Amino acid sequence: MNLVVDAHQHFWTYGTYQTSWLEVPPYVGDPAFQPLRRSFQPDDLTSELKAAGVDRTVTIEASDALAENEALLANARSQDWIAGVVGWVPLAHWSDLERALDARADDPAFVGVRHLT
């Protein structure tokens, strides 16, 4: 059986730390980004995945915050179609980085990291 995986999916609650990037240039005031100015949660995606024939998705952090990891991992625990979480860790701060990675070392859903620039 072949699985179709969407390897880059974001979830966020609009108006929180997760979408603060929409409030700075070049995004702020750009009407092209208006469709993104709302919350996106797993329930918003379920029917879209089915319609597109996607079996699993990997959810990616949208904000440089450890709280983001917790929110995404909670989604992964509640949705069997979330195959993994690519979260955030403080790559610029070695001691904090080690603690953040150690905290997730035993979590099979935490499959990678990225750091926004």
C-alpha cells in the first residue's frame, strides 16, 4: 500500500503568538495574505485531506516558541493522520537547545526541528 503524505502542514490560532508574523512587513496590509488571517486547526483539514487523497501529514511549527511544540504534539496525539511534528528548538542557545531536545527525545511524534529566520 502506498501512502500519500503532505510533508508540510501548519496549524495555528489566529491572533496569538502563532500568527504574529502576519503583522509585520511584508505580510501586514497585503491583501494576498487575507485568506490566512484565521485559525487553522485539524478539524479544518480533515475533509480536505480526504478529498485530495492524502493519508498522513507532517505538521510544521509556525512560530519560534516551545509552546508551539506542545500545541502541535497535542494535535498529533488526537489525530491519527498526523504522522509527525517538526517543532522549534532554540538553535542559537546551546544550553536551552539541549534541554529542549532532551524533553522530546522519547516522543515518537517529534520527528524534526526547524528554526525560522
